[in-house]
Amino acid sequence: MPFNVGPLELVIVLVIALVILGPKRLPEVGKSIGNGMREFKDAISGQSKDEDEDEITTLKSSERTPT
């Protein structure tokens, strides 16, 4: 793999991000990056949040119904 990132490199990147962004903005940036990655993954897989909620509702209702 061309992107072999070890623990030392990861610590260096996190320290640089902390110095640049500051302790107050770092969690906000992490959350927004995570949400963006989730949206990208959902767009690639073709699922949306509404479809996931409908699927969960369907699964819950089928668990309640005795067979």
C-alpha cells in the first residue's frame, strides 16, 4: 500500500491539526469530516438516510409481529 501511516506519523498529523485549528474547533472539524464521509459512503452505495430509517422501521415492526 502506498499510504502506510504509522503511529508516529498519525501523532504528528494530530499535533499539527491541534496547533492549527485549536482545541475548540478540532472536535467540530472532526464531526464535519465524519458526516461528510458518511454522506459520501451513502451516495456511493445508493442509500439515503430516509431509506435506512424505513428499513429500520420495517425490521422493528416485523420483530413485533408473531409468526
